[in-house]
Amino acid sequence: MPDLIPFSAALRQRSTSAHSGSESAGFMADLIKGDGTRDDYIALVVQHWFIYKALEQAAERMKSDPVASVFITDRLTRLPALESDLEFLIGPDWRDTVTPLPTTRRYVDRINAVGATWAGGFVAHHYTRYLGDLSGGLFIGRLMSRRFGFETNGIGFYLFGDIADPKAFKDVYREQLDAAPWDDAEKERVIDEVLLAYRFNTELFEDLARAKSDVRVA
């Protein structure tokens, strides 16, 4: 991949279609439009917990990697907020009630695999999740707050108290992507992994819609 444009820009361009497809998946579109229920939102938070548990455990393993460690910061950590949200939304015994959906299991398996051996793959999933959280995720958090009457409890996942300026943070993150010591072949592998992460996201929304439909039929 010739370096005619910065890698972060190429990555963004190449993943735009996949990102849009993920956002427009029926389950998420309904939640954003106001057609989703509080239970739908809770179901999404549950799956996020499994995903971020895997991602943040991988981050712990990758802290010693010279490439991956550049992207890792406690300011992004979401797991404590997710656990607080689930305690508020479900109750203190929430761990006894949650299970990963099939796509979530595959997603977690993939994060575990690349997060153990491949810095570029880890960064691809890190980028897809956290920069999304600091973009559309902030908007979704505000929507859920208005829709369901949440203040901070229930939407802690979307509140980045240690990041005062999300845009500035994302700009620095993209500069770090551009500075990563990857050759053209590795950049292509990273882009492919980002596209895979978006595919997992889209398929997860399809799983959530299917699970909702199954409950309705039952």
C-alpha cells in the first residue's frame, strides 16, 4: 500500500463502508431511532462486557509490546464502568444471568488470539472499539440517557471522565497509527483485521435482533 496518504486516513477510508454497515444493522438502528427497548439496551451492554473483558485483558498482555503499548492507556478502560452499569441495570447478581451470544464468542476468541501474539491485530481491535466509542459512542450514550432517563448510572460505559477533549485524543491516536513501524504488508493486515472487527459488530447486532425475535415468539 503506497504511502500516498497517512495510514490512519487510508484505514478510515477503507473501513468507512464496513463502519456504516455496522451502524445501520437493524438492531442498532432501532435502538438509535427510539424503537428499541430498555431490555434491548441491556442486552447490548451485556455483550459489550464480554468483548471489553477480552480486549482489556489483551491490553494487559500487550503492555510490554513496544508497538501496542503506545496505544494503551487507562483513560480508555471501560470494564469497571460496564460492570457498574450492569449492576444498576440488572442487579448485584448480574454475573449469574449473562451469557455471550455466538458472534460474541467468536469475537472474543479472535481478540484473545491476536491479543496474545500480534500487536497489529490487537491495535486493529483497539482502534475499532475505542475510537468508535469516542465518536458515535458518545452520541449513543446521550441518546440512551434521554430515552431511558439515565443520568450516569446505566451509561457509564459512554462517559470518558479522563478524556476532556475526545477529538484531540483521537487526533493523537491517529498520529500514533501513522508512526507505527509497519511495512505495507503489515498495514494491509491491520486494515483487514479492522474490517473483520466491523464484521463481528454487524453480526453481533444480527444476533441481538435474532435473540429478541426468539424471545418475542416464545
